[in-house]
Amino acid sequence: MSAGTSLAVETNGENESMESEFQKGVKHLCERGITKVPTKYIWPIPDQPNSGNGNSSASNPNLKLPIIDFAKLQGSNRSQAINSIRNACEKFGFFQLVNHDIPKDAIESIIDVSKRFFELPFEERSKYMSTDMRSPVRYGTSSNQNKDDIFCWRDFLKLSCQPLSDVLPLWPSSPVDLRQAVLNYSKNTKYLYLMLTEAILESLGLMDITNNENENDEFREFKDGSQLIVVNCYPACPEPDLTLGLPPHSDYGLLTLLLQDEVQGLQIQYEGRWVTVEPLPDSLVVNIGDHLEIFSNGKYRSLIHRVLVNPSKSRISIASLHSLPFNSVVQPSPKLINEDNPRRYMDTDFASFLDYSSSSESKRKSFLESRKLS
């Protein structure tokens, strides 16, 4: 074997070895003491946080999202709260929810146990690693590690919540209090999702809660829908200006309820620029997903957002993603289609989204764009 051939084989071996390390996740790399961002995680300059395509500098102040007071949805000021939700969904696709009634200890527990899960030895975390996007329990890294050419500075734990009796025994058994903490939190967010869904249907003119005898078909299907808890870990990054925690994307489902710790990172693309969503104590960030944009026939829009990483602090967020049942068809509500507002989207389902995501990198609103009628 020539020296050149020997070197090529050795280099290929090193590349394969590093690729194997990347597949183990960002937390694993950090535990090895890296001081620079590997090339695998360096995004093209136009996509980097401080590029000319929008940045997080002083010229883009933190965005104050609309604030929805959940308590007002329960009381005599409901009509005012419904109007606020309508305006938030039309203009932003995001809002912050306060006075949401999730017990403080339930929130503290889910954040604490999430941090402790990612602090477990890699051998324990890796028991739940899977590249199967349909797996009910999945520990992984990046966005779609099967297809991503460039990796994101993010590890995650995804836990399906349907049906709870079947999936609960599959959830990680360590830390010992993880299952109970996630169970409590998932039940609380499912209740909030149902209350918000009622309000959103009402804001679209599709539901009248004063008519208790007539629960409409849309709400019945939303009520029986899927729920996925996604725990995100964004470790402190030695060169945060070179990489992203998550690239620009929209969420696929109906609604996402996001719990953030105190570390900034979430940005939304608003009026052509990236602006940081400042964490509001004791609040949840709620955003419209692609399925709700389709259902509303474009009246409410899912907004593109991304996640930045921090040079000195790790960040934890917990997303509760809600959509229709796995096998249900998502389509524009017939009541929102007329001569002035023709149908804008074709029918779709969750399986189509998974097939699309499994076969390509999910970027911006690419899946939703594929559902649009010309």
C-alpha cells in the first residue's frame, strides 16, 4: 500500500470515528472537553446568527409578544381575551400565556428532572437513542440526525404521550422521578391545550361555548389528538456565533406550548428580521403550527423561528406539541372556505409529515409549502 493510500485510509477512518462521535450528541462532545465548534456544526455564513440575514444585535430589540391572561378566558372578560388571541394568531402566530394554573412545583420539577436526565452518564442516556422518528421514546441530537448535513447544537428527549398507559413504562426510568414529573406536566399542558383550542375555534367563529349541548366535530377531533413532550438541551457553546441550536423552521402540529428556563435563545422571524423572545417568568410561549394554518385556511399563520445558543450557559426548554390523532386527515375547515377565501391547502396527515421529514432536511416551512395549492 502506498503512503498516499495509507494516509487516505487513515483519514477516512478518522472521519468515520468523528461522525460516530457526532451521532452521540452535543452533550457527549462537551463532556470530552471540546474548545472549538467542529466543522460538522458550523453553518454557512448567511445562516449564522449574526449574518446580514437578520441578527440579534442591539438594532433588533427583544420582542414583546402579545400576552394572553388565561384567567380571563375563564371569567367575564372572555370575549376580550378571545379578541386578543385572534389578533395574536393573525399578526404573530405566537403569544405568551400567563396565569395558566400549572402548579409551580410541577414546572420546577419538569425543568429540574430534565437537567438531571442530560447530566446522566452517556451510557444511561444512550439506552433511549433511536433514529426511528416514529419511536414513542427517542433520545437524539440535532434536528434530523439521519439526514442533516450540518448538525444543530442540540440534544433532545422525545416522549410520546398516547396512550399514556402504553408509553409510560417505556419512558426513561432514570432519574427515578422523571416519569412522574413528565406525567404531571403532560396532563397540565393537555388541559391548557384543550382550553386554548376552544378559544381558538371561538376566535375563528367555529364554536360557541355557551351552547354546551353542541360540541362541534372539530373540537372533538382536536380533543382526541396526539401529544408529544420534547425536552431540548442546548449545552453552552464555545463559539455560538458559528452554529444554531435549531435552524429556521415552523412547527408541524396544531399548537406548541413551550416552557423555557431563564436563558434566552428563542428567536422569531418578524417583519423580515430576527428578534429574541425574552423569557417571561411564570409564562408559557404558545405558537401556531402548520396544521392549524392549514385548518384555518391561512387565516392564522405558523411563524418561522430558530434557537441560538449561549457561550456560558446551557439552556433547557420543554415543548408540548399537540396535533390531531396520528391517522387523521388535516384539511381547511369547510366553514372557512368561500368565494372570497378559496381553499389554499391540500389535505395532509401526520404520516405524510414524518415521511417528508425522514426523506429530507426540514427547513423553514418547506413541508407546509408542499401542501399549498397553486
